[in-house]
Amino acid sequence: MVAAVRGGRLPRYPVLELGCRVQFEGRVWTVASLAAGQARLVGEDGAVAAVLLSLLFADTDFEVLGEVQAAAMAPLGLLESLPEAVRERALAWERHVREVETGLPDAGGAAGEPRAEYDPCTRTLAQREEAKAAELSAAGRATSAVTVRRMRARYRREGLWGLVDHRSTRPQTLGGRVDERVVAAVREVLEAGRERSDGTLERLRAYTERLLAERHGQGVVALPSRTTFNRLVQALAEGQRLQGTARQRRWRSARPAPPFLSTVVMAPGELVMMDSTLLDVLVVLDDGVVERPELTIALDVATRSICAAVVRPKGTRSVDAAQLLAQMMVPAPLQPAWPRALAMEQSVIPYERLLSVDARLEGAAARPVITPQTVVVDQGSVFVSSSFIAACESLGISLQPAPPGNAPAKGQVERTFSSIKTLFVQHVAGYTGAHTGERGKHSRGEAVWTLRQLADMFQEWIICGWQARAHEALRHPMMPRRALSPNEMWAVLVAVCGYVPVPLGRDDYIELMPVRRQKINDYGIRFDYRTYDHTSLNPYRGERSPAADGLWEIHYDPHAPGQIWVRLPDAGRPVGYRFEEVPWIHHALVSDPFTDFTWQHIRNTVTRRGSRDQHEHDLALALRELLERAAAGRGTHREKTVAARARSSETAQAGGAVWAILYGRSPETETPRAGTQSREVFGGGELPVRDGACGAQPAKATPPDARAAPPEDGGEPACRLPAVTVYDPVEDSLRW
């Protein structure tokens, strides 16, 4: 019969199939079997009827009451995880159930005749169930007809998974048969000790027993035996990732929740990571003090290049991090003691093409010059300080702090530190190992290198040992099987992304220094018990600055607090201002170099006994005596360490500072010491004025036209900035 089409749709007719419920002759039946043109029906009262399909369909009261529920798809993945014996038994039951229902043990309408005791044409469903129970019992597996009927129902409801012995699928809890209250208490104690120091299992057992007594009463919940308790702690600690040392637990707790996505960086400078770490090597500071130095690096993620590095005594400041930003943007000079093979013109870098764009690359070492766009830092006080943030803003750099205590957020730079340890640090005399368990017996006696020497060796190793070494993470799309070196990767990317030189001058370097804002008083500028004064401040004493807050902008260097730089208005300059250097009033009393770290030590040891001016004078005298005692080998170990750090910081700044690199002055060039300064008369006394705009410290501002002017009276020529242009990759490709 063809059904009429209504509304453009064919009507849906229910399908008569095994297991569905039908209405026939005013009663409700369940279809037990379909074979040989007839259906066997089982009534709700247990009555059985065999009806020809033609008669069934011709009955006016016939109706399919509902569609049969299809058997659930067997979870094949879970079936594979079952023991072999359990899986084979479930498959055997599937064949038995099929034979009971259809007469044949195999599905898919396989050819063959059913056995007589399972023939649906001659045997009822109940008889077939009895026959299957007898067959299984005779085979040694005691089974009743009720069990066969129950397995049929489970197979109809859950498919093959319903025939599985679910005793083998019960979830195994970490606590096993231990009281759930004990398990909950152990979990809570383990979680509470995540940030605590390591302890023994006995301490953990005592804390758990105390917690159970507080929650449920004394003696209500008993602890298991020590062996069971220890196994429980081990299982729970492994499940909650609370095993390992306290440092490892803190690292796991700070780790963000997965999933993790890799950052794709396609251009040099697109993502730069900065971080600091103590090197596992001892260096000899001034006066023979032995100490571990601190290394701060900037790593370009796209090329894995160590763009800049600063080695300092312990206690990196924000000005050191700011210097890294400037070091990245200027070429590294090839030192006279280095082999000529380390020059950029001898490397894979396209030197001739870049030299036509940036004249500063002449005589440079083979280290990329990269301008950062985004810098990723941790939550250290050095990198989140206002001075470092201001330095990034002045250079147009986006600062991206990582989550607190989350080393994986800057995993590339952390992995680089590990490589520096294995490739460089462990080969240096005075290597200490990562902790005291790895430290040699005479490691302090093996320390022979000074901080300046170690810094020079590390800068040389960056060029010959890192930049030219193949890195497994660097691959070219056209050569995926070959690992590239950082210099090769930079050469590939710079040809695509281009190269824009960013020349920095004296004022740019001062802008990178820490800044503070305050008034210019009659006595000058005073902060941190140091007073700075100069004749250049006379027109501005007591005056408001052009800024909205009326305060004057002051920059200072924590590694050389003997002078500051004040931004003063200057209508004669294109930018409308100049930076004026203002010395400390007691500079003549303290001629040796010192740092803010040294000054804070003096402030903590000298008690104020008079006025503010007298106290500052007493501090200056105490500072001079400390430096003189340390230079003569006298004083306490603490005083020697403080003075040695001051001299080492001054030496590192004079030799490897950005200021020396900016104007092409090599570290071997003699730099005037703090005591060799020219003088000018001021109020009956003398104040020092630093000579040489090319020195390691920013000097007095010089007009741009005077900088390029020829020398007078046979003096040395003034520094001039090299001319730079913008690199156009399209125009350069036409020359090929």
C-alpha cells in the first residue's frame, strides 16, 4: 500500500521488529520472535501466541505502541581495557543470548539451521531459555533460566557491555578500603602542607590524627596501620601532585591549569623574555671577597638569540634591566682580544646589506641587533619597578608580566639558563654546582676569575658558543630536518621582516635610569640623606616645573649615586629640554666608587647625632672610612663584601655598560676614575665636572651641532652618532 503524501512529507510508519510492543485483539503483546512469516507474541500475563504476519497486519485493532529501544553501542575502548578472560566470557554470553532469541549464535543473518532445542518455529522462548540453562550447567557453569533471562534483558538494554562481569569494572579508589573520613583528612593535611617545609610521615600521621579528633571526636575514627597509612599517603600525594621537594610543590601549585597553547613568534623582537639568576660559579671581587654573581639576560624567542646580558654582583637593580633594553638595540663591539672569526662580517649574517643600512655595524661582533616589541618578565621587583616600566614606555616596548611563581610562562629563558649552566658555567674555575650536595670540597679556593673577567668571557661565549650553535627549536620551513643556529635564524627572518636601526644617544640612556620627582630647594635636591647641588640649578630654585604636578624630573643611577641628572627646560634645543648633571655635595670627601647598596649599609650603621646636614656629613665620613679600610684589607667581612660589590659594580659599569657601547668605546679603553675629574669654582669651593661625553657615564649635554664639530686646539674629536637609514626588504630584493 502506498501512503498519501501530506504537506509534502511522507508519513512515518512504525516498524515491527523484535522486542517492540503491539496491540492485537484488544491486548498488549511483546514481539518475541519473527520467523517463517509469523510472529510469536508474549502477553503481559505470560500468554504466548503464534500469529501469521498477514493476520496480524489485517487486524483492525493492530497498532505498534512504540519503537523498540535500540541496544546501546558497546564501548569498545572500555572493552579493550578489560582482562582477557572477562572479555571472552562476555563475548560467549553474547552468542548464547543470540542463539536463544534467534536460533543462531552468529549475527548478521548467517546461513545455517538452528539446533532443534533452539528452533523458534518449534520451541517457545521459555523452552529455549531452559535449554540454554541446561546446556551451560552441563558444561560445568551452573546457570538457571532466570539467569539466561536476566542476561537477555541486559543485552537488550546495554548491548555487549551489559554482559560484562562488572566486578572487574569497579573504579579503584586511591583509598581502597580505608575509611573515607581518613582519606578526606589526609587530603586536607597534604593540601595544607603544600607551601610548608618538608616533614616526615610521622608528622603527617600526627596531624591527621589530631584533625580526625577535632572533626569526629577522640577515638571515633581510627587510623589504619602505619604500612597502610604510608601507602595511602603515597597514593594521595601522587594523585594530587604533592610529592617531591617543597620547591617542586610550589612550582606545581603555581602552574596554570591546562590546556597549554604554544606561542608562535615569527619576527625578531616580537617576543623577548628577560630574567635573572645566580650563576653557580664563584668570582673574586675586590679585596679578595669570593661571591656568586648574578646574571640577567634578554632572550629573543623567535631566534633564541641572547640579545643582551649583564653580569653583576648579587643584587640586580632596575637600571641593569633597563640597560639590557639598550644593549639589544646597539651592535656589540668586537673586542681586541677576540678572534677575528667572531666578527659579524665573518658570520652568516648578511653583513654587507645591513652595513649599508646601519653604519654602527662596522667592526661589530656577530650578535644580532634586535629591537624588542614585547618583553615578558616575572614578578621580580626589578622588572615590575616604576623605573623599568617607564624605560619600556620611553622605548615603545610593551611589558607583559608573567603570573607570580609561574616559570613555564617564560620557559624559553628558563631553559636557556639551564643550557648556560651546562655549556658554559660548569667549565669555569670556581664552579659550585646547583646546591651544596653538588659542591666540591675546595670550590672557594678554585675561584680565580674576577667579575670583569667572567663577564668578558661570557660575552665572548655568547657569540662563539651560543649564537653559532645549532638549536633544535629553530627550523626553516624549506629545511625542516636541519636545525639552525640563532645567527642563521636571524639572517633568515631579517630578510623577510626587515631591519630598522634604533640609534640611542646620551639623553636616551638617561631616560632609562630610575626616576623620581621632587622640588629644587635653596639647598639643592636632597633624597636618601644625600644632597645634590650645582650652579646650573640657580634659576630654578623654589620654582615650579612646567609639569602638571610642579615637580622636577630627576634621574639617578643606583650603581653610581655620586651624581644625578635633572631635566631642565632649554628652548635652544629641538626637544625643548636638556639633562643637567648635578653632583653630590660631598663628592670631594668620597672619591672612591660606591653604590646605593654601600650607602644603605652606612645608613644602617651610623646613628644620627645632630642636624640633617651634620648627619649627612657623618655618613660621608663613615663611607670614606669604610672604603679606605676595605681597600687596606682591614674591616669586618661584611664591610669588605660591601666595598667589594661597590668596586665590582663600578668596574662592570665602566667596562660593559651600554654607554660605552653606544659611542663605540671598547671596555679596554681607559675610563676616567671617579677621582680624576676637572673642577670648577662654585661658592668658594670646587665641584667636579666629569670629562668626556664618550665615557661610561653620561656627561654634560652637548648641542647636536657641537658634537659633530671638529676638535679645537688639537683636542680629541667629539663623539658623533652614525647615520642610519631604514632597511626596505622589497627594494633590497630587487638588487639580487
